[in-house]
Amino acid sequence: MLEKSDTGIGDTLKVFNAFDLDVGLIVPTATGMEKSIMDATASVRDYLQNHGFHNYDTQGLGNDEHGVSRPAYFVRPDTLEETKISLYRPKTKNGDPRIWLGRLGRYASPFNLLAILVYEDTLYAVNCSDAATLQSIHNPSSPLGKIAASRRPALNPAVAELLDSLRAIAAKGFIPTMRVGDTGIGMTLETLLGIPANAKKTPDYKGIEIKAKRLSKGSGNRVTLFSQVPNWKLSPIGSALKLLSTYGYRGEDGKLRLYHEINAKGPNSLGFMLKVDSGNSWLRQNHVHPDTNAIKHVTTWEMDTLRGRLAEKHPETFWVSALVKGGKANEEFHYIKVQHTRAPKIQNLDALLEGGLISVDYLMSQKGPTSVRDHGYLFKINPKDFDALFPPSSVHELLEV
């Protein structure tokens, strides 16, 4: 339902992330507004549970018997309006979790973007579609600004050590690649830092992940957050080979290929489109038929797995940019800049996938008659949207000015 928001999801998350604030996002429908009842999506349920506010998993069915009612507040630019929140699972409709906010119709309109914020065991609802309310976060005397002002980031002591090493590498100027191809830039940097090649999924340097990118190919290009194979047992297509043989196209060498970006904003040229299935807590890759618009479920990732990969891969990350000259075996890199991100807002992953800000690349080709050369299922984001996923990042120039 977040895709129906009348306000930009990424821009909104950037505002909260600037103050290192976690939020859950909800978009009420017209019916939901009429009854003040909304679905508690998987990401919102996780948010409430992770912040110790409510656990739907242990809750019985029936609002009267097992419903939980607590005071809550609607946030306005300069005041708080008291209301009540009820959290329950009805006896009907499979007990799907619900949120009820009293007098919601007086505070918001259908398809407004609402942020649910838990602070000191109290829940606040913020209408992010109201510009004055959202921007009040910058005023430390406003209700939202007071909460934001209480947040302060910590610093990993390994950061200074790694920066010193990178500055020493930058001082060497252009360095010949140690591997031909796209992965040469990362492999060369890791070798210079003394990091052995390995297939581990954990961060590279004392808990810090290192990602290198070429400035000459456009600093605005998407970057890889992590790679994750679909759960083939939950995927109707069943395997990478069946996926390639069903939807692949012939390359110049006559072999089948699938090199495509997929997002939730709309079908790509192959008809592939992502869909967050909140009910099952899945990310689906669907196929939309070009003539009938019939939707067919193809592959599946479990959202818990994707959240775990993001948390595992990026507790802290150095995104290192390099100037490039030459090409192929003669390519050289001059590492000149670092963007340092930390502690991604894991609960934002669902919203960023729904909003199309995080996409997936298929990189596979035919290896033999019955085999696939698989280069990963890459979850990517544009660096301009980092602020929607990470708290404020730091940029470090590696060369002396």
C-alpha cells in the first residue's frame, strides 16, 4: 500500500534518518480512514516489536478479549493531540493484525503518508504529507524536534585507522588493476589494504564493509547493497535454470541471458516487476503479460532474509570512489574519496523496495545446455538515496588539498 502514498517515501525517510530516528510507515485507504482502522503490515509489526511497544505474534484473536489499547499522540507542528491506539487481531480475516487510531479522520486524509514513531514507550503518529508537521523536526522547540534533538550517533574507533590507510593509498596516485573486469576496482583496493580474498558475506575490515566504485562511470550509478539468491522452494519457477530458459533472450554468442534491472514502480521490458507481499512477508518477482496485464508470480525472497543480509553486510560501510584511466588489462585506479555510512534503518527496506528506490539486478547467462552462469541477484540503490536508508553519512576527501 505504500506505493499509493501521496508523498515521496524516500524523501520522507531521509528527513527522519537525518536525526537517526526509526519509524514505521503506513498509508491509510479511504475505507481505513472512515473506520480509523489500518492493516499492521509486516514492517510496522517488526517496528513495534523491535521497539518493545507491542508483539502481535503472541496476541490472541479478538479485540474485546485480547486487544491492547494505549494512549498515543498525533504530532502537529507546535502541539501534540492526544488520542488512543488499539492493536489487535480480529477473529475474522485470518486474524490479520490491525491498528486503530482514534479520530484519525480529523488528522489525516486518505493516502497520506503516516510515520509511526515510538519514543520513551509512547507512540506518536506523524502526518508526513503535511509539510509543516514534517519540517517541524528541524525546530528543537517543537514536539517532533525535541525527540529528534535527543539522538546522537556513536563512532567506531576503527574508522580513523581505515581512513589513514586509505589516505596512504590515495597518495600513491593511479594504481594498475590487479584483476581484469568490473571486480578489479574492489579486489585491487582490498589487496592494497591487506584483506585476503574470500567468499565470506561478513564485512571486510574490523566490522567495516568496503565498496569501491569508478567515478568515471558516473558517480550517480546504482551501487550494490548485497546479493541474495531467491528461495527456490518458495518460487513457482523453481530454479535459476528454469528462470533463464523461460524468460531469457539470446545474446550475440547465441546463449541465453538475463541481464535486467527490476523494481516495483512498473514492469521492465521483459515484464518483470517486484512486489512486496506484506501478508507472507515476501518479496515477489512477478511477470506482467504485455497484452493482458495478467500477473504471474515467478520468484520469491523472504523479507526476513533480506533484512538480515542488509544488517549483516552494512553495520558500517566505506563507499570508496576512484578516478579511472585506461581499460581492461591496462585499467588504473586513483582512490580519492570515501562516503562513510553506518547502521542502516533495516525497517526502511520494505518501504524502499515498494517505492522503487531499491531494485534488483538479474545477472545470469547460459553456461552449458543444462547449466547457468550466475553472477548474483544484486540488490542496488542509487547513492543519492543513501539518506533514506542510512543515518547521516560522512564524506572524506582522501587527498591533501
